[in-house]
Amino acid sequence: MSTSYLETVRASWTTELETIVAGATYRNTVAEVYQEMRESFPAYPSIVFLLGQGTLKAKNDAWSLYDLYIPFFVICEIKADSAVTATSTLVAAQDSLLHDVMRVIATLYTKNITAASGPKWNIQNDPPVMFTPVFPTGENVGEFVLYGTLHIRNLDSSFDD
């Protein structure tokens, strides 16, 4: 059975997000990267990577090549070290993990734009990658979201990697 471009892109993002391990480059160690939402998380910080509803556009008059534009969402689940206050540690946790995830996104921006094989994709500049403020979701826990658009280019009708 063949592998679809979406499966390949999702696996690439998951692998990159799993590299967030505290040390010289990153401030946090991500406990887990999920590919679907959960009601609760056994450990923090955790990340959920989701792809949204995409748009398929033919690139040529023969309708033999296509581009796929698909929104992505990096949902970051965080936990504060103490109770939420006016100087919330949830905000500090967000700032720290946001730094790490933005570094991964910077790596992914053009990583596969000229891939020798497999899907050629990049993160769109327009609209830009955005992020939300942290939203408390429970006692000392919260989430924030980074989102943008992926552009998977020059797909043939098989949509396989």
C-alpha cells in the first residue's frame, strides 16, 4: 500500500516536534506529540498536531498537477508550576514552549521545498503563522495554538509519496 502525501507531511511534523528536548537548543522537553485531540493529557507539556480542511487547486490546463493548501494547528498543552495568579506562570510556560515550537516551525518553513523525492511543501507566508494567547483549561493547566497554512506542491493524481 502506498503512503499519501498527507501521511508523509504529518509524520515529518510529528518527528520534528518530538525533537523538543531541553538542552542547548530548547527550553522544554515535550512529553508527547499527538495527532488527535484528547480530553486530558497524562504529562505536560504535550503537543497536538492537526491538519484542517484543505483546498485542492489544479495547476495546469490538463488537470494533471495539483497544489494542496491545508491549514495546520499546533495545539500546545501546558501546566503551570503554581496556582494561576495575576503574574501567571501559565504565561511563563507559554512563552517558553512558544519559543521552542517557533524554532521547530522555522526549521520546517522550507525544509521540503526542494525535496529530491516525496512531497514538496512549505509553510505559507500569507497568511502568516499566528498564535493565540494561553487559555486556562483546568487548574494550573492551559493551552495555546499556533496555526498557519501548508502548501503541498505539484501533486499528481495518485496523491502518493
